Amino acid sequence: MIKRSVFLRYFILASSTTAIAAACDRSTEPEADLASAPAVSETPKVFFPLEETWQVVTATGYYPFVQQPQPDKFEGFDVDLLSAVGKVAGVGLNWRRQAFDSLIPTVQAGRAEVAIGAIAITAARAEKVSFSQPYFISGLAIATAADRQGLTSLKALEDRVIAVQLGTAGADAVIDISGSQIKTYSSTLSALEAVAQGSADAALVDWPIVLAAIEAGQISGIQLASRRLTETPFGIVVGNQSETKLAAINQALQQIKASGRYAELYQKWFGIKPQT
């Protein structure tokens, strides 16, 4: 369990695309300024199966983590991952869609046991709820045209035309790049299209969104030109008094990673092996 005394220091990102697009509501999230990896306290060993059912709340729109193609169907990396956790732990999952900014208050109030949906671990949130071990590390990266070389660092973007989505960490970071000409767009997909069409030299965007767009065939002629430049950890949320559930989730995550199932899900949704 992450205690309120732990300060984390990462960028929190909020990006969207058109099919990926409903993520726009995340652009107002508070940015996490976290310096070290989140600490997880010792939790008791849990013996599976638990033979119980958890009420799960999630928010759609941050593709490919959670989406809802049909009223009674959720899918995405987070959905598959938590379903795998439930299978290992021997619990059923009842899914419910809510607005993103209501997820933590709902768990905090005890109206759901678990929340998931690309929820960044921040110090402020850790005062209200408990987070699992990070299951995904997001962050900013540079995207360029597939045939473009050399733009692999923030330094290399100086005096370049850079596309960003309004209200995101990328839009904040580009301000500090010397001589850069900034072009803003309403979605990450639009920023990537500007790069593909030659209207911008590069885009500074969330790397998983780029990979997902390429994997889904929603953008072409684009590549990730850099490694992850910042780090934003995502965690599964439970209530502060839910030590057993937290321990069960962490144990199940460890088993899923050890079995290779985590790598399979990562490859399925992002088209690459897990990033470290």
C-alpha cells in the first residue's frame, strides 16, 4: 500500500485520439511530480481462490486501456489484465462505467471495491486510496515521420516545428524547448497526422497512444523516434482499508507476469514486448 508519506515524481499524461479521442477529459488531471518509484508496503500472503465478487468501476476513452464497443462489453489492456487478476485470485468482476474523475471518490466512499483505467499513481491520490504495484509505465516520447532520422531527444527538437495535443504534458514540456514552433491540436491523432503530412517535424505525445494507433492501423507513416522520456506509473485502485484485496491483486500481478500472460497482453494491445 502506498502511504501518504511517499512522494512520487513523474509526469502524468492525458492524451486522446479520435477513436482514441475520448481521452480529452483527462487533460485537466493534476500532474504527478514524482521523483522515485512508488513504494509498496508489506502485505499478507493471500490464499486463492477468494471466491468473491468485486464491483469494478472504470472510465472509457483512453485507448487501448479501456473502451466500450457495446453497452455490455468492455475491452482493452486494463480490462484483460484485471480479468486475468480475477481469474488467478478466484474472484468475479462486475464492471461499471463512470466518469474518470469519479473513479477514486467511488472507491473511497466504498461504492466499489476496485477502480482501473490508466489511473496514474500520485501522492495526492495515495492519500485517499491505495494503489497496487505499478502495472504499466506510460510517459512522453517523440514521434516523427517513418523516414525521419535524428530527432531522438528534446535537445534535438530545438528550432523545430512540434505538434502537441492541447492541455497535455507534451504541451507543457514543449514550452521549454528552445526555439521551437508549437502547433496545437485537439487530439493526439491530429498531432500525429500533422507529422505524417509534413506540417510538423515531430510530435511530443504519450508513447502508448502512438503504438496503439499504429497497431490499430489508425495512423501510417509514423514512428516512435525516441525512448520514453518521462515516466508515469499506472496502478489498480482499492480502498485504504482493503489490505486483503490489495495483497491479492499484487500477488496475482506477480503470477501473471511470471507466467508470461502479462507479456502476451502487452504484445496484443501495443504490438511490442513489455517496456522496462
